[in-house]
Amino acid sequence: MTERGELFGPAFGPWLESRILEDSSELLVVDKPSGIPTHGGDAELASDVVSRLSAFLRARAEDATLFVHQRLDQGTSGVLSFVRSRELSPRVQGDFEAGAAKKRYVAAVSVAPGSALAKRDELLLTHRIDGDVKQRRVVGEGGKLCRATCRVLTRSHERALVELHPETGRTHQLRVQLQAIGAPIAGDVTYGGARAARLMLHAASLELPSVARRYQAPVPPSFARWVAGAELELGSPAELEQKLRDAASRRYPLLGQTSVLRWVNAAGDELPGVEVDLYAGFASLSLSSDESLARGDELAQALLRAGAKGVYTKRRARTDLRHADHAELAPKEPLCGVAAPLPHVVHEGPLAIEVELWDGLSTGLFVDQRDNRRRVSELASGKRVLNLFSYTCSFSVAAALGGAAEVTSVDLSRRALRRGEHNFRLNALDPSLHGFVCEDAVRFLERASTRGQRFDLVILDPPSFSTAGKGKVLRVSRDYPRLVRLVLEVLADGGQLLAVTNHRGTSEKALRRMLLAEAEALGKRVLQAKLMQSGLDCPPSLDGPAPSKSALLTLTRPESKPPPRHAKR
């Protein structure tokens, strides 16, 4: 695979220099962006702050030992301190344990009418809190005493920006206390917060008496915009550029695994209407909101400054694309930078796929399905695999590389299937050992059922809207249940269905319910229906994973006992 430095720009390092507040032999203090856990997180990817900063220090050939005495929730941004000196560590630890470390937070909250915060600008919050590490609650007795002061900075209707000074340091303390007084933090799904692109809690300052130092991190401008009701804006040019670089830095753990990733995932990276996929150094910039379309040139230039070699644009019009001018929606030439080479091959681990960034709205590889391709490869050994709506057959190649006995790829586009065969050969796989069927998926499934054909693993990933042969139109919102029913009729006992949808109106839970309902209607016994997590480069947006949701349905084998009716699936 091509060296990392040739594929990704400086923004994709383990930590951004612009987010360091102190970098000395004693202390490393940072302004943590939202979306990164302090420690723990994904052990395989080493995606937490401690792992990233350790990598940052090792890259400079320095001691990477960090003493951790403070933490921030994954969604919380702001001042986060680490001690590098073994001698200093006990003193700083004492600051936190004794409550001497002075912490100031800022939060954007929704204020319930009639609540204490609706009536007063300053409050002393005193509660007893209990519960597990995932969710805390206020209790009348027991628990741990939590104290904090709260002061309103600005108000707008039933929204407010508040300043908080916690006197104690408990897990989720401020989030639980604000919920308890009828003012949950915006974006706090766990504690009933209003919709927001992120958890609107920021550690604005920290004072450590033992070293006589005070650190400050500016409050993100999006907080004030949320309070004013304008939360879905991209922000100033400087803010937009910082968001792009933060998004790049979040993807750092993926760099050793792939040459293609999603750089920006719309509102999941606080850039609504903007998606950026990076294909071995070249960016595909998708614009789907009025503001993003108006600022396309600005976004493209910012991507170039952050390390992209060339930027291709895709204008995502919410309309029937059969009659659209694709040359206008997706120009063949890059908006800025240089053109991608011909051919342009990208890699995900051992898998190689040729992409065409200049060929319409699709490139030949859906980046957000990387983790599902890996899952398919892991599941496919010795199995008969069916890939419906196969497009250029990336799932099929993954299955074949995983040792599938036979892979059948079905798509209405002969050109897409020819590209699929080419991708097989690109991976040293013989396409003649597998099937490539140019046919409507519904018609194929009906014929396969009539013939008694069975598959052990089926991938169902239809577009939200497409033609379905003979002028018919496939709409996922209407036709997905029927597709699932037809798949279940050809799925072998013990077989597995990987069901994917990018229909924005279908939630993860709704997808799972539908799969279980269709299986029950056909009398199929389900061993498991498991929702698949989105990858690190596809952080959830306001309405959950975007754009795709996926679930793996596994049927029982004849000799298997069905799970108890009360068993959790």
C-alpha cells in the first residue's frame, strides 16, 4: 500500500498543534474536540486522547508516559490536562482529589417553563447522584453528594447559555444535575437533551493551584448559535476550517488500515450538508444544503489547504435524478487541485477497488460500508454468497477474498457488473468462478425461489430510489419489506442477511423491527438480529447514523433450539 504521507495531509496526524495549550516536560494540556474519549474507547483502533497524545509524543521521539488525573466525557470539549513529570503527578492529583482544581464549564441548555432556571439567573445545584457508569440519576438518599453553581449568561426564549462551576467531580455530574432542574444540555441523548449536532458542554477553563497555572479554551461559536436558534449553520471561514481539521484528526486511527475514508460525515462532524470522502489523497465533496452549495468553492479550497491533492464536487439534488444533468451535478474536472490518476485504485486492507471520481454522482465505492465489507469477508468462508444491487461488486470481492465458495452479484447495470469483474481481476480473483447477473433484484429473487436456489449469506443494500426494470421505480421506504421477504425465501437455514439502508426516514430500530417482523411472517426462526455499529469515520448525526444503517439477521439451523421467547435479541 502507498505510504501514509502520500495519501493524507498534515491534518490527519494524531493530534493538532492548534489544540495544544501547554506542551512542556511537566504538563501536556489540550483543548479536546468533541467526539473523542479521554481514555478507553476502541482498544483496537486506539482512538482515545491518551493513545493519540502518546503517539504524538512518540513521533517526536519523546517519553510518551502520561499521568491521567482528569477526564472529560466523549462528547464534551475543552481543557484537558495530563501530567508528564512523575514528581509533579502527586501534586496535581491532590488538586483534583481535594477539589482545589477550579473548573469552569459552559453549556447550552433548553429551559423548561416554570423550572428554577426559568425563574432565576443563578442557582446552587445540590443533589445526590447514583447509578452505573452509563447513566446516572438523582436519588433522595444514598449516592454521592454533588455540588455546582450555575449562572445564566444569555437567554433566548426557552434556550440559555449557562456557566457552571462544579465543586465536586462526579461522572456525568453536570449533565444529571441540569436534567434534574429541567434544563438538560442540548445534544445529550442520554439525559433528555434537545436536538443538537453534538453534546453542548465545554470545559472552558481549568486552574491548577499546585503549579499556579490557568488554562482557557474558547467556547465553540456553535453554542451561541444553538441558543439563538441557528444551530445548523456551517460557521465562519475560520470555524469551518477548524471543523475540517478536527474531522481529519478524528480519523487518524484509520490511517494504517485504509487509503480511503470518509473525512466529513455531515452533521456528525458539525458540518450539515457536507460529506467528504477521501480516495487515496483525492477528495469527493458532496454538497446537499443551500449553504454548503453556496460555499462550495470555500470548502474545496479549505480541503486543499488541509492536504487534499484535488477536490471533485457532487451536488446532491433532492430530486428524481433520471432526468437530471449529471455533468452539471458532478463535473468531470476537479474544482481545485490536480486530477486523480488513471486508473485510480484504492485499498481497504487486502481489498483493492478502482474508483472514478469524475464519473457522475457515484465513484464506484461507497466509503461508509468499509466495516460491513470487512464483516462480509469474515463471514464468507465456504459460503454461497448473494450480493443484490451489487453495483461495482465491492461486497462481492470482499466475500471472495474471504474464501466464499461462490459469489453471485446482481445488478441492473451491465457497465457496473463489468467494472465488478474488473475488480475481481484486480484482486487476483477469477471472475469466471463466480456469477454476474444483469437483472432486476426482485425478478432474480423470484426466479431463485422458484428454482429452490439457496444462499448462506445475502447482502441487501439497495439505493433509496432507483429504477427497477421495465420503467418501474424502486422506493426503499415502500419496497424494502418485500425485498427482505423475498431474500428470506432464498436464505438457507442458519443463513445470514446483512441488511443495509441509507433511507433517512428509517431508523436503526425500525430496520431491526422490520427484519424480525418479516421473518416471523414467514415462520423463520431467528437466532439473532444485531445492529451493526457505524465506523469511526461515520459519526452519528442528529438523527443517528447517517446516511446508512445496517443489521445482521441470523437464522437458526434445523438442529438448533429456538431461543427462549423472553430472551433478549
